[in-house]
Amino acid sequence: MGVCGTGKTTIARRTAQAMGAAFLDADDFHPPENVARMAAGLPLDDSMRWQWLDRVAEAVAETTRREGAQVVLACSALKRTYRDRLRARLGPIHVAHLSGPPALIAERMTARPGHFMPVGLLDSQLADLEPPGQEEDALICDISRPPEALCAQIRAKWGPALQE
């Protein structure tokens, strides 16, 4: 989880591959109107995210059933209520919060061509962000570290649990 531009897709994809898990990107489940709104530089509100989060949870559950594998999901899940909604539909989840300095995140967003999320929405995402608290037992990952190090950090924390 984390705001746009923190490397969620890269880290989740690499972690899934290293662990033999399935990979899903929550961005693939946004309805077209959400993508159009974000591409226009307009932030989503909570009501626009509920359907999307439900679609994400359905996809995770279906992938788990169909493939018999754990799923590593790249998802912003900015607010505790969003993560709780996923938990309500999926059961316990492990949360790795990718975080870093806003200037680094903006730099990364500017360098990725063709993505629907403009750098102008970073401030609204940071304003919405509710970092996971102690009760969520989340792993905090510093995005200034190389992707391989972050994947290793995630595997070290949950690797055995994901293999069960």
C-alpha cells in the first residue's frame, strides 16, 4: 500500500514472482470513470472507491480459489477504512506500507510516461493517507532503498506465512 508513485506495482510483482504467488494490481480494477477522473487531475472521493475496492477483493478471492495460490496485491489502500473493507471481504491481510519523501515520489511520478495518475494528485493522496497503526502490524518500507531490498524485507517478514 501507499500513495501513487511509491513503486507498489514493481515491488508487489517482484515479491509475488519470488514467492511463487499470484500478482494483482488494484489499478486494473478501477471503473473507466475513475480512471478518467484521475487522468483529468481530479481526486477520487470515498464513494468512488467502494465499488473499486469490492472489485479488487472479488478478484483476489477468485484468483486465490482458481489458482490455489496466495495473492500479492498492489493497492493504494490509503485509509484504514479501505484496508478494513478489504479485510471484511478477504480475512486477514498483510500490509506493507511503501513510503518515502514527497519529493522522491513526485520525481518518480514525473519519470513514468503514460500512467493515468498525474503528479498533481500526489498532494491529495498524501492528505488522504492514514498510515497503518501498530494494531495493523504493517511493515513500513522506505522507498529510497532498492526494490530488491524491499522485496527481501517483505519476504523476510511474511515469506513463510505466504508459503503456507
